[in-house]
Amino acid sequence: MASLDRRWLAVVAWVAVIYTTIPSVRAVREWFIARWDASLIGWGVAAAVVVAAAVAAAGLGRRPGGLHWSDRLWIAGAAVLLLFWTYSLRRRPEEAVHLLEYGLLAVLLHRALRSSLRDTTVFVVGALIGALVGTVDEVIQWLSPSRTWDWRDLVLNGGAGALVQLALWRVLPSCAQPPQPRSWRPVLRLAATLTALLTLCLANTPQRVATWAPAVGLPHLTSSLNPMAEYGLLHSAPGLGAFASRLTLAELAEQDRTRASEVAAVLEASRHSYGRFLDTWPVADDPFTYEARVHLFSRDRNLGKARKAGFEGAAARQQTTVAWFENQILERYFGHTLAASPYRWRTRQLTSVEAARDPDRRLTSAVGSHLITFATERQLRALLLIVIGLLLVADLALSRYHRTL
């Protein structure tokens, strides 16, 4: 019992470390990159993955009967996947630290769970608890003034834990016995809890946040820079590509026709205060103005980068193409507003940019890329509530089954 308590104490302690360091992570990152290259973070994570795989293989190899070559290959495969994942995060290498945090949590959870769950459900339960801890991690980040919500981090947290649990399932055959019916009950309950939490997160739109956050003393949550779940539509732009918007094409056309002068004045006033505009503009009440300003920023920022490179090289060509694409979006869907503002390109500039772009590229605008466009909020809520209901019904059925034995 004392050994079991120590194992759970290790889990609680590590979760506490993850949660309590959330507010200081950004400061630590800024301190680090002020002294060293940010890519060193990724290299450090990669080195830790290699060392952890080597230690795991060595430790398991000391078991009676040793470690079969296929098990070593399995460990190596899991390590390679984590290394590839780390490499994919090279543009934001600090995010790769999540892989270490939740990989270690997966190991600690397995050690704590295996005394009470002696079949394959121990790995599923471990993965679900890890995903639940990772989701709460993101909620705390969202509540912290210096941090933001990111659905990609949920994938990192839950994915790292699941991958490590999968590796453990293969190399620890003593825990890989067929599951007993009663063992599925904690799986069902954890899955229902995780789905319920995700349902609440998906319902936490900027409109709802604007109603409750100021009342509880958390006005920073209303910033457009930190949405938890925001819905929109993915519009096709014929001959160009696609872009996401909170408004329908008809609503965009109507607001562009009736509010051009008003919105153009706001765009001009925010020329030198883009950051403040993003942080304070009530996007939930006026998405049209917000989207026009962000499209303008994307256009001008990409063109500025290309100009700084002398319009030479593949990167500059890509940036010029993005700038031209964003300008086309503005002209087609924010045309009256653009014409009433000082941001409209003159014919000479438009011609030079068009000549330097890649005419074969079809793009999807990065503006509004966080918007959920594959389904409406109502559709997602209905689907998730059905999933929760099915999980609870299955749990109830298993309970009745055991009472009849």
C-alpha cells in the first residue's frame, strides 16, 4: 500500500509541476531565446527522447529472459515517431516540451495504475487520464493572462501520452492480458468525462465569454487573441483559393456596402496600433471590421518581408503570392471598405506584385485559420452529447450485467 501511495504521489507531484509552471513558461522561453537559439529547445527534447528510449531498453533488457529484438524495435519506433513530431515543431520548438511532460506522465500513470488494473485497459485508462490532465492544462493556460488556448496542444498532450502507453503495451506483456468486462467501466467513465469537458470547451465561444468573464474579474479572457472555440464558414474564392470568415458571403457584402466609410476610418486609426486593435476590438460584436484589419495586416506583412528580401528567392515569391492573394480577398469581399481607405494599392504596385507572384498557387488564407468550419456548434454539441449518452448507457449496462452474475 505504501508503494502504491508513493506511485500516486509521484503522479500528483508531476501534474502539480506541469500546472504550476504554466504562468512562467513564456518568461522562461523569452529568457532562453535572449541568450541562445530557440532551436536548441527542440534539440534538447530530441536528446531527451533518445536518452529515455535507451534507458528504457536497457532497463527492460535486465528482466528475466531479456528484451526481444522486436521489443527493441518497437521502442525505437516510438522514439522515432516522437523525434519526427519534435522536428515538425521546429518553427515553435518550445511546444515540443509537451511531448516530454506527457510522455513522463504516461509512465508515472502506468506505474500507479498497474497494481489495480492488470489487463490491457490499464493502457487505455492511462491514456485517457493523460488526455484529461492535458485538457485541464490548456484550460489553465487559457485562464492565465500570459498564456493562450491552443487546440494543437491538446493533440500534443494527449498524443504523447497515448504513444507512450502504446509502446508500454507492446513491451510489458504481463499487463497485456485480455480485458475483463468490469475493467471497461473506468474506461467508459473517463471517456465520458473527457468528452463532457471538450463539449464545454467547444461551447465557450467569444460571445459567451464576453457575458461572464468581466463579471468574475477576468476581462482579459475577452481578448480576440485568446479564443477557446470560435465558429465560422470556409468560403471558396473562385480562381484564388479559400478563406474563413465568421460571416456569410451575403453578410460580408451587406456590411461592405453599408459600413465602408465607418470601417475605413477604424482601419486608418489602427494603422500604428495593430496590437492594441487585436487586443481590444470586440470581434464578437463586429467581426467584419476585425477581419478586414487582419487581412490587411497579412497582406502588408507578407509584402514587407518579400520587399526586405529584394523579392529574391522562393520564400519571397511565396510571401508575394500571399500578399497578392490577401489583396484579392480584400478587393472582392471588402472592396468598398478598401476603396474608402488609404490602404488600396495603386495600379503600379498591384501590377508589380502580380508579376512577381506564383500564378499557379491556390491558397487558403491564414486569417481565421483557428475558426471551426467543418461543423456548426450545434452539430458538434449534438454529436458529443450522443457520444456521452452512449458511454453512460454502456457503463450502466455493464453495471447491470455484473449484478446479474
